[in-house]
Amino acid sequence: MSLDTWIAYTIACVVLTVIPGPSVLLVIAQSLTRGRVAAAMCILGDVVGSIVLVGLSFAGVGAILAASAILFQIVKWAGVLYLAWLGIGQIMQARRDAPERVTHEGGASSWSSFWAGTVTAVLNPKAIVFYMAFLAQFIDPQGDLPVQLAVLTVTSSLVVVVLLAGYALIAERAGRLFDSHRARRRMGYAGGGFMIGGSAVMAVTR
């Protein structure tokens, strides 16, 4: 892979990742309501999910989804309903008790954030089809395919980590400005709203 190809791929990844989508909105929600550890675990889950999508795309699942409108819609709406369910649950929790944001290391809450990020990434059928078409543009058929895939996967993962971490830090610092019971409740509502917004973004994509 030439340096020019790698730079073009990196720029494309930055542009595509920085646009708010389901994963971005989920990370913001996690940062607002649960703190930086949960947001970091959510980002890690998104990276793992993206790596899984790369493998699925090159295994042919992307082609199957692209060819089958019904299967595409099934996977798509499973992701939509999952994110909406997370958002509604967050809003209901905020209405009940408006808890302090969880900022401790580890714990079940952090792992739930990890799985939320992973599932949200994997249940995005547009991403599977996108990876299949997008990565192919930067692969040299005459080159070493495993090495090229490794380079592209590591590059996209690093871009995702850096940009999503930036969103998470901005959200967390904004959340620190409000530390009252009412503010925590509003942040819970906002976090749930971001998750529902992510499900809406996924729903309207075709």
C-alpha cells in the first residue's frame, strides 16, 4: 500500500467518523450519564464491533445484506430498537432517581457500556455494506491482502478511538458544569435522548 493511499484512507475515515451517527450519539450519552470510564468502554466496544464488521464484510455478509432487502431491514431495525430501548431505559432511570454519574473503574456498568457499543456497531447493516465497498477502494489486488487489511483496520480503529474520545471528553466537561440533583436528571434525559436520536439516525438511513 502506498503512502498516498494510506493518507487518503485516513482522511476518509476521519471525515466519516466525525459526522455524528449512532455510535457518536451513544458515546456522548454514556459520557454524560456514566462518566469517562463508561464512555471509554463504549468506545472500546465500538472498535471491537467495527473489527467484527470488517471481518463479516470480507466474509461476504455485506454482499448478502446488500442483495437481500428483507434481511437488511431485519438487521437494521434490530439495531434501531436496541438503541431506542437503551435510551428509554436511561430516561426512565433519570425519572426514578437521577443518580450520580458512575465514574469508578470497572464494574458491571462499564461492561454494559462496552456491550452497548459493540452491539450498536454490529447491528448497523449500513456499516457492513459500507466497509465492503469502502475498504475495497484502498486495497491493491496485487499486494499482500492480510497485511493491507491489518493496516486499514488498525488505522480506522485509531481514528475511531481518537475522535470518539474527543466527543466523550467534550460531553463529560459539559456535564461537570452541572452538579445538582435537577441537573443530573436533565443529563439523564439528555443521555437517553442522544440514544434515541442515534436510533432515529439508524432508522432513516437506507
